[in-house]
Amino acid sequence: MIEHAWWKEAVVYQIYPRSFNDSDGDGVGDIPGIIEKLDYIDELGVDAVWLSPVYESPQHDNGYDVSDYRSIHSEYGTMNDWESLLAGLHDRDIRLVMDMVANHTSSEHDWFRQSRANPDGTYGDYYIWREGDSTDPPNNWESFFGGSAWEYDEEREAWYLCLFDTTQPDLNWRNPDVREEMYDVMNWWLDEGIDGFRLDVLNLISKPNELPDGDPARELVGSEHFVDGPRINEYLDEMRDRVFAGKDIVTIGEMPELTLESAQEYTGRRRGRSIWSSPSNTSRSTSARTVDGMSTSGRCRSLNRSSISGSTASATSGGRRSSLRTTTNRAASRGSVTTKRITTSPRPRSRQSS
């Protein structure tokens, strides 16, 4: 009898902690609330839980703006709570997959604070900075949230790249120290006992050093340069060797704006990765998930802005982000991570601009 890897037939249940279950009545779901529902999750026949970000964060983007990768957001609980959750899942033979954000951090992360304060210091090159007049961004790239992908920082007197919210500066993956930091973070969580990662917007981490203007006729201006960038496969191979190799884990990479043609560059025996994707029911390009040596699926969600209730809201004006009252699901095709089936907690991933 042929034995299949567990992930090939896995049922993965995504939990968005803020809305899943509130254990203390403060109006915010939390990790103890998830623990209260472990028997319920087990009864569903779930093989793994994909936990949306629970790291320390100012929550401008529902936790995808991380200010400390090794701490738990206080509204959700403590590290002891998280350890109890992991133990409870493993006691029920359920694996835990953590959401990892490697493309950007919060502007409140200590790396960014030091980077803006001391351009010549250790962290000065941890982000993508460009000097220039405060009225003219370095190029015409657009943010996934609308408007320019650049924000001028008065303290450093320079522009930083932010492909999502202005509070989410993009990390400079050309800097080997940045890559080492992220590999250390991933290995730290694996040492804690998790069973893998869902890697957020993974194919955006490589940008060309020259930062050329994008084609203004494209729906997302500049995406031909920052999607599937020039060193992306180099970084993925290095990540595999430094973090994932030899471990019994599942690693799922989200691939926004991916086309079926470009997907072939990520896959095959030479790359040691495989991919599965399905066409979107929108006009946008396909979203996919790529896994080292593993197949996984992804469905592209609508990328239009929506209100909190899910109804369509008017787009923000050029060069501006949406207001605090508007959440968006324009954030690069958030979809499922399972190979076959998926169930999710009540609220899908949505982003909130500030």
C-alpha cells in the first residue's frame, strides 16, 4: 500500500483569532477562546489549523503588520496561552501552521525605528529607502491598497517602499542580514514545535535594485518589477536550505498576481517545488500557493475594496489610502491553503488602512 504524505489529503481549518471565540468578554477573540473550541475543531475532522497572525502588532492590518515576531499580541493572550494551544492541538493529532509575514514589518518594529533614526547604523539598510524631494516619489509604483507605494519619512528625510499600508515598510531582502533575521525567526518558531508556515505574499520579497518605473497601463503599476522579482528563486532556495530542509513540515507560499506562465518558473524537478492554482472569477491574475516538494491549491478572491459589511465601497482618490472606516480585501488574493478541502473561521482575511 502506498503511503501518502499527510498534507496531500489534509483538511486545514483557518482561524482568524480576533473573530473566532472571545473567552473573556472583551469583544476580541483570543487564544484561550481557541483552546475552548479544540474539541469542536477535532470533531470536524481537521488535520491542521492555519492560524492567522497572532504576533505583537499595532493592528493596522489585522496583524499582518508585525512589530515583534517573537511575542504574542496582548489582546490575544500570552506565550503561555500559545504553548497551551499548541499542546492541545498536538494532543488531538492536529498540526499547527503559522502565518509568517516576510515581505514587510510594522513601522513600529524596532528594526524600522532604528533604520529611520540612523541611516548609517546596523539597521539602516534593512528597508528599501531612497532619498529625494518630499513631493516626488522615487518611481510610479502603486500600492495594493491604492495610491503610491512610497511614503516620505520626515525623520530620515527619505522615501521608503510600502507595497501595502504606509505602516508596513517593505524589508530589503537584498541585504543578507535581513534574510538571516527572517530565517532565525522561522527557525525559532519551528523549534517551538509548530508544523509549518503559510508565507504571506512570498513572491513579492525580491525587488530590482534600480527600481524602474512601471508601465502606467498596467492595472497595478510597477507589478512587473516587484512580482516574481529577479532574485526570488535564489531567496526561496536559500530559505529552503536554511529553514525547511530535513524537517517534517508543510510550507505554503502565497503568490499574488501569479500567472500560469510564470508559475512554471517556480516548479519542476530542478526547483524541487510544485504548485497548483485555479483561475480567479475576477479580472485579476491567478493566485497560487507553492510548496517545497508539495502540491497545494489557491483560489483568487476579489480584489475590490469593500466595506466592513462586505458591500462595495468607492475607491479612494489617487495617491491616498482608504479611511479607517473601510477595510479592504485588495490584499493580494487571500485564499485557501489546503490541497483538497478548506474550512475557515467566520471572518475572511481583510486589510484595514490607516
